[in-house]
Amino acid sequence: MAAIEVENLYKMFRIPHEKRNTVFESLAGALKPPQYETFQALNNINFEVDEGEALGIIGENGSGKSTLLKIMANILRPTKGSVKVNKRITPFLELGVGFQPNFTASENVRTYATIMGISKREIEYKLDDVLEFAGLEKFRDTKLKNFSSGMQVRLAFSTAIQTDPEILLMDEVLAVGDMEFQQKCLDVLNQYRNEGVTIIFVSHDLGAVRRFCDRTLLLHKGVQVALGDTGDVIDRYVYGGNETSTPEVSEVEQADTKEVEEPKNRWGDKQIEIVNVEFYDKFGNSGSRFNSFDPITIRIFYQAHKKVMDPVFGIALYSEKGENLFGTNTELKNLTIDSIEGSGHIDLEIDRLTILTGRFFLTVAIHSHDHKPYDWHDKLYSFDVMPTSRDAGIFEIPCNWKL
């Protein structure tokens, strides 16, 4: 059974058309029927969320993300259609609502916990843990008005996670806070996921959505544009258009590790062709998602249409922003290939993937000893790296602190 079912959902708001600035205008206007403009916030939204699934919702400001969450949380009523919620829901929509600036951190935790439905006895038992998680144990008796907005959100989040949710609705809860605190929050959310909690995750942080969500919904001006594999939907949001799609992205041919028909990104005389490129994990399973620090193998399948002497195989790794991060080839690694003909494959074995997190693009090439390209695939392959460390940045640099 689905945890959430959204069917034919519409939401319209009526916005006053005129603003009356004087008493006379107000009295005169009272004789006329009120004038309104209709704003279509959501237009025929349809999806289901399975129990234990993490669904991301992305889109530009004004696309309807927060409106959709408020309808799920029963804060707003739909104009048409239905939202069926089959589990207990905990909304993290406006963290800190109810905080009192003249109350101390401890007093606000107690008050906010009551709003969130946590018993007084339970929050007294967990008070120290809440303050420690927020990194505010030294400020327990400091009034909230002296806190930064980031400190307030940390306090609110740390209190809210003391609930026992079955469904979590999260709207930009990671937008405030340093990288360390954001990672702590993601650790908690991953723990919830492992416990079977269903999570709806709205964020402009596409990296967090990519790392955390199984599927993602893309909205544009209230319209459902795409729904499917998170990586594919984010790619469509970043690189593609906002035209409405009818099938789920997961039903469309995937291209994470397959050749893409983009002639401008491929060139060479094709004496040897790159037939395919695949990525393998430490267990020999092919895929496009790996954990940081794990070994991976890049396998290049080729077809030589005639005997070719002294070919060189190479790769180059790029970030999502197009930055060249690493490159190597068989010649640089002192592997001499006298000749090849027919079909086969060659492996590049990476003992330890020192990338921390993100999506990365791969250029794969075969060229002659004097750099004449046989087949060059420029950034036509990609894979995702999931974080297993709290370190910041793109790469790990082996290091130790000493005192």
C-alpha cells in the first residue's frame, strides 16, 4: 500500500484585483462585486509514494512545491482532486513557528516540543540530547533573540526530530546551517529511511536531493514536468527544458552509462570504435552509483575494424561544472599495446575512489601514439558517488591531525 496517493490535484488561489487606498474608494467599491484574479498554483498533479521511499520535489521558486506539501499536511485544502495519506504525518514545513524571542533555548525547546506533540516527560528526558545535537548546549540559558537564524533553525530541527514519524514532510530544512550540521541532519534522515519512514524532501540543494532521494518530482509553474529516477530528473531540470512529460523518466531509455547520440561530442576516424562503457563495483555488479572510497572498474568495450598498431586508451574525469579533475591513459601508465583487432574490452581498475560525493562525467578516448583520434567520446558517460564521510569538498586528501 502506498503511503501517499495524490490524484488529479488542483489548487487555485483568488487574488484581489484592485487595491483601494482611500475611504471614498472603499465605499464606492462596496457597491461593486469584488474583483479577483485566479492563480493556478497546482495543475493536475498525480503520483504515489511507497512506504519507506524518499521522494524529492524540485523546481524554481513559485513552481508549487510548498503548496503541495501544505496540502499533504492538511494545512491547505485542494481546489480539486485528492491527497490520501495512509500513515501518521510529521511536517517540517516552517521550523521554529512558536519560538519566543524572550524565552531561553531550553524554554523554547519545551514549548516547541509541545506544539510538535511530544510529551513534557519525554522532552525533559531528551533535552540535553536536543541541545547537544544542535551544538547549543553552552547556550541553553541564552534568550533566543540573541541567536542567529541558523542557530534557531538548528534548535527547531533538533527538537522536531524527537517525534516518532511515519511520514516526514521536509521543506528546505537544510537551507540554513553549516556543512557539518547539514551532514548530521542527513545522517538522521538516513536513519529514518532505514527504519522505513517515508520522506518527502523539498530542496534547492540538488546535491542533497541526488544523494538522498530514490525518485524525484519536477514542478514548473504548478505543472508536473517529470517524475522518475532522481539523477535523470535533476539532469532534465539542469540541462533540459520544462515541457510536460507524460511517461515517468524511469520508463524512458536510460543513458547513464550508454552512448548518447550527440555527434558534437564524438569524433575520430572510427578505425577503432568505442562500443560501450560500463562501471563495475567491488562485487562485479555493473551500475552508475557507488560509495566513496570503494573500488570501481571502468570497462571500455571496443571494435577494431582492422588491425591497428600501438593504440592508446584514455579517460578524463569532469565535475558537473565541467572542471577537469583527473586524466590518464595507457601510455602514461606504461602499458604498451602492440596492436588490436576485432572486438574486446580493456579495464581501468581504480583501487579506491577518493571522491567524496557528486555526479561526475567521463570522457573516454582511443587515439594513436601521435594523438590522432580513432574514437573520442567527450563527457558521454556519468556516475554518481554517495558520501560515506563528513569531510567537505570533492576529493579526499589522506591526512591526520596530531597534537
